[in-house]
Amino acid sequence: MEENNSQGDCHIAPVLPKKMRLQEYGVGLFSQCPAKSGLKKALKAGKITVNGEKATTATFIQGGEEIQYHVEENSEKVFTDDFLVKVVFEDDFLAVVNKPAGILVSGNNRRTVARALPVVLKKSSQPDCTTPHPVHRLDFPTTGLLLTGKTYTTIRALNLLFEERKVKKTYLAIAIGAMNKHSGKINGELDGKMCSTDFEVVASVPSPKFEYLNLVRLHPETGRKHQLRKQLAAMGNPILGDADYGIEGLIIQRKGLYLHHYQMEFMHPQTDELCATVSPLPKKFKKIFPNIPGFEFQK
């Protein structure tokens, strides 16, 4: 992969066993559009060329083509931010990092996790290495584990794992109010799509302001936008610190959202080994639940 900030990223396609639509082949190819939806938008906006000609969603790739993503002059800036992205696990194919609160995963903002990845991760030695790309999203205020790919093949394989729901994700949240059930499944529809989450109340403490504060373990089976936040709010137990879905008068300020992607398990697409990673809970969780065994906390 050649990097040229004034003209864009360039990729030479290897010979393929059969022709593929660019909108399928190009998923994860460029950091500016790591997901399929972003790639389609870039194609429709005329930002991608194949052999110097503007590509479309009908363009096919068979091998040897020069595929280029074009960016405006100086729109790509060198990452110089001071926020901390810790590496939880890394090998030559992929990495899991810990996303801080108040940071976008990707996008046009200069201060994103995606822009930090080439700085904090080692460059892959594989022949199809690329700029590291996040393969899923975490909300702006959410903390915790973020999975990234470092080669084209791995990025496509990880995207498929998510599509087939073969990545097991465990979130921990602090929800407010008395909870009618201590475990179960939350099923419903969000934005016209079905979604499902298993939940379990790990512990509860009384609160003068919120009645109760509950440490809740969440296993989302689907990955809709704001799924966990919306589902808990619909139960009448919004997540502590949720400015978007909280109850008026019960939204705390300056503490952030108490939602953390704690654990993730998946089969490594290149080694076929089980990858199980943990991101210790932020210190603010321990202030509310200081004596909960079985969980790691940040030091």
C-alpha cells in the first residue's frame, strides 16, 4: 500500500480466482471507508478510481488494477493527539485495542482511534498488509475493546465473523432504578431491524438519587446503533450518565457514560485459535462497586 496524502491511498489488486465487484473486494481497503456502507458512499461520491477512471458500484476487479482513493489536499493530517489507545492484543494479522471515552472510532475528525492505530500498532509483515482498520464500532462515549485488522484478508474475514454473529461480546453497564428482572433476553425492533441482548444483573446497591444502581452484564447478539443504551432505557433502566436516553433530572454530568466493552471472544481467522481478550473496568465503576469479585479493574 502506498501512502500519498495529497492524492490518496493506492492499491494494486492481486490476480483473483474470479472477478469480484469492487464494492465487495474493497471492504477494508482504505482507512477512510473501512465498512461496506462507507465504501458504497465513497464510490457514489466519485472518490475511488480504477486505472484512473472513476469507479462505480458496478465496477468489477479481476487483478492487476490500480485502485486509488482520492482525498482533498491536506485533508489527511499526521496523528499527533495525546489521548491514550492501549494495545490489548496484537499479532501480524490483527489487534485488539482499548478505546477511551469521548473519542470517535473513525471519520473525518482528526482525533479518532483509526488515526492512532498506525502509530500504536506494529506494521504487518504480510504481503497483503494495509493500514490497520477497525472492523466494528463503539459509540463516542463508550469505552473498551475494539477489534482491528492489519491485512486485507483478515479484515474481510473479521467482517464476515461479525456478519455471522461469531464474535462474542460482553459489555458491563451501570443501569439506574429498580430492575423488575435480574436476568433474561431483551428482544425488539430498532430502526426497523430486529435486535436481541441477553442481560444479567451482577450486583445492585441502593442509591438516594437513583433508587438503585445496578451492575449489568450484557451480551448483544446483534449490533444495532445504540442498541444497549436504547434497550435498557426502554426497560426504564437507562445507563448511568447517558445524556441521550437518560431520564430528565437523573442525568449526571462530567462523569461520562457507564458502558464498557469488557470482554470479546472469537476464532482467529488465520490461526484458528480462540482469542479471548479483556479490558479492565474503568476506575469509576469501582467507586460504585468496590467489592465485586471476578472482574478486573484499571489500576
